[in-house]
Amino acid sequence: MNDRISSERAEILALEALAWLAGRPDDIDRFLAVSGLTAADLRRAAGEPELLASVFDFLLTNEPLLLEFCESASISFQTVHAARRRLEA
């Protein structure tokens, strides 16, 4: 995927990243701790742009985790960067 990504695709990718994190108990716990969210907060806000952006921010601050996600999703890390930028628009 190139640097051009739709808002809809960026949101879907962020939800995929969130689901991927949710399948990794240590990582989702770390995300919750860093973000200050509870599991209930996460369920309530899962589709909100701010939360979706924070999922990307979390991945982008941890290169090994980012690369694992990218490999599992068959995307490049540049795609995550582009999706994060799209969520700002």
C-alpha cells in the first residue's frame, strides 16, 4: 500500500491493530496502562478517532511491536504512518 490511504481504510487498519493488540494480553495491558484507559473505556471508545490514533501512536513508539503487527497484517510500517497521518486530517 502506498502513502495514500483513505480515512475509512485508516480507521479499519486502526481497528485491526486494536484487535491484534487485544489478542496479546501483555501488550493490551501495557496499552491500557499507558493510555490510562480501563477495559470498559476501551470497549466504549473503540471506534472514536482519538482512540484509534492512540493505538497507532502506541505501536509507533515500539518498533518491535510495530514490525510484528505489520508482518501479521502484511503491510509496511509506512502504511501505519500514513494511516496515522490520515486520522489527523
